[in-house]
Amino acid sequence: MKRYVIERMIPGVGKLSAEEYRDAAAVSNEALAKLAPKVQWVHSYFADDMTYCVYLAEDPEDIRRHAELSGFPANKITQIKVVVDPATAEAA
């Protein structure tokens, strides 16, 4: 599977309550169950009006299908080519 970052423009999403985040996660999980094992949600980051989600998927069409089923937009889908973190400095 390939790793993708999905940008979702959702006004006010960074100011939701804990209950609203929980409900949104449940909606996403329901859509994922219908698409399993082709799509996996890794995690998401919430800013003022944007959500950045990391997903594993066979291809971007599977992510678009998740967006349709969940009702959450997928404004931009970008495949992640390389992951670099502090441990990269230690690689031989």
C-alpha cells in the first residue's frame, strides 16, 4: 500500500468539541469498514479550517471513494514518496 496525505478544507474544523471529533471518527470508521482492506486511516491533524489526514491505500481512487462514503471532502490527495525523521540522521 502507498501512503498519502489528504487535505480537507472544512471551515471551523479546528474548533470542534471532543464529542464532535469522536463522532467524525466514527463516521470515517464506518466508511473504512466498507472499503477494507483497501484503505487504512493512520491519523489526522486539525488546524483552523483544514484537516490533514494520513492514509494507506492502493490508489487515490480508494481515498476518493472514502470521501464520498464519509461525506468529508478530499480537496487534495498527495502520495508521500519519502518519510524523514530524526532517526534518518542515524542511518548508515
